[in-house]
Amino acid sequence: MTMSCTLRLARPSDAGDTLTGSVRVARSVGNPMAFSWLPADDRPQRVRFVRYLIAAGTSLLMVALLAFAHALGLLGTTPFAIAALATLTGIAVFYVLFRTGLNRRADDPSLTAPMMAAATCVVTYALYHAGPGRGALLLVYPMIVFFGVFRMNVRALLGVAALNFLAYAFVLVLLAREPSRLDEAQVEVLRAVALAAVLVWFALMGGYVHELRNRLRRSGFDGLTGSLNRSRLLELLAHEKTRCDRGAPAFCIGLADIDGFKRANDLLGHHGGDRVLQAFTRIAQEELRALDAIGRYGGDEFVLVLAQTSLAGARECAERVRRRTEEMIATQVDARGRVTVSIGVAEYRPGETLQSVLHRADAALYRAKSGGRNQVECDVEVEA
């Protein structure tokens, strides 16, 4: 196996590319309990952290509402202090879970259900002590239900709605021991029925939005590998081209082709071939940065989109993908079907067409294939 690209002079961005890869490897093999104040270079974890921030912001809004109720004399000092302290403690606990990575051990790493349950408990406690302000604070329950739209379908959201309604019913049962704390029966019945109707509506609408969101996500991704499909890939490349033509740093593409895939497919069957494609996609995604992407160009051919990356930096990334593919896929398929990957790398030149840069990457890939496979070729030589 050889690499035809040698380095002439690493530009500042190259050092950043190399450092990014090194940091990623260090994080993946380091102490899983290591704490970081900033989000890790992990796209799924960052998405979960954004959801956590939404939940934390909503919780702080609830504390502000409780503070307003306290200022109006509708909520006592002790209940307000307990509810606010519980909310802030919950925010801190979930932050630690996300920043240490402990959330990954859960069936749902986004911890949507635990965060919703914690919010329900605090709101229910506040409602018990809210007196005449109870009707206004009931509006927080639908907010909790709608937060589940990120991860829950209609059935799950209806379950959350039922839990919130039962929590309020429990408050009414406790208050019934002191009838003076309840409003007239007709008012309480209307309030409970309205709450049930609103909760059900939010659950149904939230489930509908959840399904639309899933359909939208699936529409731009390859069903087998989870990478971008060809249409979404070309849209991304067009976006990168426009950005670079306006003066932003150039991007590179890596055209990757699985070596010996047809033979592996014949020997292992279509299911084995599918596992090879899935394994390669997973390897590439782990080596790419958050601003990079991988898309399935067709069959066993993929395109790596490396944003704000020089040719030297792109070559290094492609080489990491090639090396890990050779090492990892060999352990996941039968030895007879062992496969490798060849990658052709090209840097976009402002003003050229996408067809042109793809053609140059394809020419580099052809040289990698004809030169023995299992190697990385650049469209132009980069000397040391």
C-alpha cells in the first residue's frame, strides 16, 4: 500500500485539521468520565446538549413565573424557594450527566423522559401551594408535553399527558382535605376538563410534528447507511460552492470506493455487503468533524465533504478513514470477503463547476485503483 501525496508545507488550517482528528481519537479512547465545560466534537451528543439547553431555558422561565407569583403574594416564600432550588438542582444534575457522557448509558441518551418527569414533579408541587394562581400555572403542563416532540410519538406523548393530568388530579385530592383552598366545584371541573382537552391536543399535535420531522430527516438520508443521499449530497456541495465563491475558505471532497466490494457481496451475500457499507459509513462519520459530511454517491461509492479544509488536511483525514477501514472491516466480515477502500481527494477551486471538482476527484480515485487499491490519491501532487 502506498500514498502518492506528500506534504510540502502545512498551512495553518492543516494544523487545525490534524489537531481535530487527534483530539477526537483521544476523546474516544480516553476516560469516559472526563469532564469538559464545552460540548465535545460529537455531533449526536451536541444535538442532545442543545435539547438540554432548551429544557434548561424552559425551566428557568418556569422559575421566573414562580418568582412573579411569589412577588404577587400568590406563592409563599418557602414553597417558592423549594421549587426554585429543585429546578436549579435538576438543571445542574442533567448538565453533569450530559457533559460526562453518562447519558449515553440510557436507552434514550437525550434523557427526554427523565427531564419531563422532573419538571412535572416541580410544577405539581408548585400547583399545590399556588392558591388562586393555580389556574395560571396549569399552562406549564402543556409545555412539558410538547417538549417530548423531539423524541416521542403520539402514544408516548399521550402517556405523558395522562401522567400530567393524574398529577393535577392528585393535587386536587390533597386540596380537597381543605375545601377552603378549592374554588367552586363548577370552576374546578371546568378547569380540569379544559386541562385534559389541552393536554390531549398538545399530545396529538406534538406526535404529528414528530412524525413530520422523522419523515423530513429520512427524506435526505440513505436508508441503508444513514449517510446523506445523492440529492441531499449535491445540495450540500452546491451550498459549499456558493460559500467558497463568496470568499469563504475552500473545501475538499474525497471520492471513496470500496475495494473488492462486488467479490465480498458475492461471497457473503447481500446482507454481508450491507454490513460492509454500514461499517464504512460509521467509520467515516467517526473521523469527520461536525462541519463535515458523508454522502452515498451510488452503490459502493461515497463522497466525503470536508469543509474549510486544505488539500493536505483532507488527505490526512482520508488516510485515517482508509486505515481504520482496513483495520475494522476485516474484523466484521469473513476473511474471504475482506475489503479496503480507495479514496481520491480534490480541493475546490473558486469559480469551477461541481462537475469539474468531482471529475478531478474521480480521476484521482482511478489512479488509486489502478495503482494497487487501498490507498489515497490527490488530484495534484503536494510535495514535502
